[in-house]
Amino acid sequence: MTEMPRFTDRPFKPPPDMAAEPRFEITNEGAPIAVLSGADLEALGPRDHVADFHCVTTWSVTGLVWRGVPLRDVFASVGITEPLAPYLVASSEDRRSVAFLWEDAAAADVILATHLDGDPLDDRRGGPLRLVAPSQYGYKSGKFISAIDFRTERPKVMGKEHLRARVAHEERHPRLPSWMVKGPYRLTIPPTGYLAERTLRRHRSSKLGRA
């Protein structure tokens, strides 16, 4: 692929209606630590990060230019330089969540992105704030991100989600080997992409009709 499609395992579900400005909350077992605004993130000096994106279903897009702030820099800005707990859960406005180990979330290439290829992230790309984890499969790059919570106990994840999902290790599925799932996953690409885009077009048309 040459550009990022709208792709989701819930292709019939439209994107959430998001505020124009990013808002990112950090908590520890639900207890508030900090809330960062778009201005706070901008003050941290966002910069361009070139990375490839690999979907677990086997499609990839190379050389994407994300603009944002490393997640570990965001943590450091509020005094978090060591893990408060071994696990983290990033939550989004579409009621999805993504689980991480601290060592994966705090990797140098994991960023909170606000732009892709020079444009602000929109409802197709998961804006205004998206978590981008290039070393992991795409389902770890959560869209519409609004919060992250430190957890002591290992969080529950979807049945088909690997806790680490590292591309280099082909950790596509928590129980099945990669070779077993690639074929079935690949078959889902055309219908999922088509349905996801159709849902987005209808959603945007409906919003225009209400305006």
C-alpha cells in the first residue's frame, strides 16, 4: 500500500466525534497524575518520526512521517522516569484500549502523534491524538487516544491480541503461530477496508446533514 487506509476490526462502527484539541490524561490504577493539553504537548517539541506501519493482517505502508512527541518524554514531563507499574493501558474515545508492557511503551520509537505526512490526524487516521508504536503490529497504534493508566496486574486483552505484538518476532496472535493466521487474516483485507471507508463516508455525510 502507498498510503494509510482506514482499517479497523469494527468496520461498521463510525469514528467517534472528537474535540479538535488533544487532551491526554495519565493515571496510576485510576488515580489522576496529570492531564496534558495540546499546548502542553506542543511545548515538549514535537518532531517528525519516519516509520513503517505493519498491520497484523499482513499489509504494510512504508516511510510514513508522523509528527509527535515520544511517549517516554511525555511521562518525563510529569516526573515519570521509571515505571510506576509493569503494565500500561491506553484508552481511546471509541472505547477501545491497548495494553503494553512498560518496556514497550517507553521505547524510543513510540510516540503520541498529532500529524501524519504533514497533515493533522483526522477521523480516518485516529486524530487528534494517536499512539504510534512502529515496532509492534498496527493494533497497538491506538486511535483517538485520550488516556493511559499504569496497572500492577496484567490487563486483560482481546482474545486475538498479543500483549507485545512485536513485528520482528511475528507475534500476531497470543496462542497461534504466525503462519497459521496470516492466510485467514489476509482474506479480510479487501472487505474490511471497503466497509471501513464506506462507514466513514456515511458518517461524514450524516454530520454534514446535521450541520
